[in-house]
Amino acid sequence: MDYFLLKQDVRYTNVPMLKKVFEKIDPWKLYNLQPEDIVKPLMFNVRADAESIFIDYLEGPIPLISNALKSLIQTYVPELPMKLTILTQIEQKIQKNYYIPFVERLVAVHPESEWNLDQSVLKKLVLQADAIRGHKIFRIQESAIPMIIVRLDVAESILRRDYTGTTLEQVRAK
């Protein structure tokens, strides 16, 4: 089965940027954020202007998905916990609903993967086929940055629906 890394499209440069994330989320919990850590919907002010594009997938510091992408993901993983996050830009009077997906984390990095010198960033990801078998959407446990992986059927659904600002990069599994 083929797998793909879900990424924010770098061609979209004028996207909203979250402000004061660490005032809302404890930096020590950011990497291992759990649904129970968020009691009520989060609200983030964003740096955006009238021309900013609110894309369907925002990578970081926490992955956020639009309502449209949320619907698709829940089709494949209905039990996936998600928490509402409201992005606001007061001057432009913009408010958009996004969701934090709490995707299952798997220890799935194959030894043939390539890391940077201090082993903090994956330069080339190779997945462990046995560890990911049967999983449609998951997150790489070993990576310090959020890396969401989707199976081929999910990737095809994403491509068919023409989401804005998402791109998929094929990942090899051994």
C-alpha cells in the first residue's frame, strides 16, 4: 500500500500565522498534546491581511485542518478526536473555524530513514511497513515536528476534492 505525507503547500505564502500559541498551550505539552488537555475551544489571533488565504491544512506549530478537510478525514477515521480552534483576525473582521486532529501516533520510522546530525529532523522518511499496516491516517511518533501520513485511498480523496493549500508527498514503506 502507498502512503503520503500531508503537507502545507509552500506556494501559498500569505497564510494566517498563529500568534501567542504558548499563552494558550503549555510549550511542554505542545509535542504530545492530548484531547483532554483542551477543555474548551481554543481561540487564536492570527497575523493575516485581506489577501491572506485560509488554506485547508496549516502545519504548525500545531496541525490545523479546515471544516471541509475534517469532514473527509472523519469519513475514513470516524472515531478520531478533534478539537475546535477558532482563528480570528480582528482588524479584518475575519473568523474561521479549524480543528486540531488528534491523529494516532505510531513508531513507524524504518532504519533506512535519514536524519540530520542531531537526529531531530527527518531528511528522508522511510516507513516501517509492519508498523503501519491497517492504518489509514497516522502521525510519526519519532518526529519532533508533526508529520501526518495518509494512506493512498485518503490521498486520492484529498486530491479529488481540490483542497486549497495541501500537498502530498509520497513516502516509501519497507
